[in-house]
Amino acid sequence: MGFKMKFRYEDGKLFSETVIPKQFQGFRDVVHGGVLGTLLDEMMVNLYWLKGEKAVTAEYQVRLKAPCPVNRKVLLSAWHLESKRNILLTGARAQLEDGTVVAEASAKCMKIQ
């Protein structure tokens, strides 16, 4: 099943887009916040893997900003903020095509061997 995300790396940011079907709703016709969190987590850790840096999510936080309707295109982005030894601080955002930000996230990704 899955979201079949395709990633694009440009100017230090990772981009993707997806349509979240109704089966992932929480409230009627609204995407469950945990699904948005999962997508943002995928974006943040894939930012590093796709550049050849092995990392896993050690901790992440999601802020839900607005309801995200099901069956609408969601634009996803992730970017590196700062490095502290083996920890990579990362940010991410999910927004609708009209610019409405539906969720933001930050993560501490840990470099692995």
C-alpha cells in the first residue's frame, strides 16, 4: 500500500507530495495527525539517507497547525538546521497547494555507522 512518495532534493531541501486517502482520516474527512507526523518523519530522515548520510530519528515533535483534508495534495518539505556531533537537527513542513500550513515538525536525527 504505502504513499509511494518520490523525493526531490533541491537547494538543500527535500521535497515530496502525496494525496492522503480517506482511510487515513481521524475525524470525518480530516487526515489523522499521526499520519502527518509519520510523513514528516519520513521526510526528515530521508533528507540524510538520500544524500548518503546514514541517520535514524532519535526524537521528533509535530505541531498540527490546521485541519488537513483527505484526498487533497499535500506538499512536504524537509531541511537541515544544525549539526551537533552525531546529532542532526532537522525541520519539516506539510502544506496544501494554497499555502495553508497543516503541520510542522522538528527532529533530532542520529548519525549511524
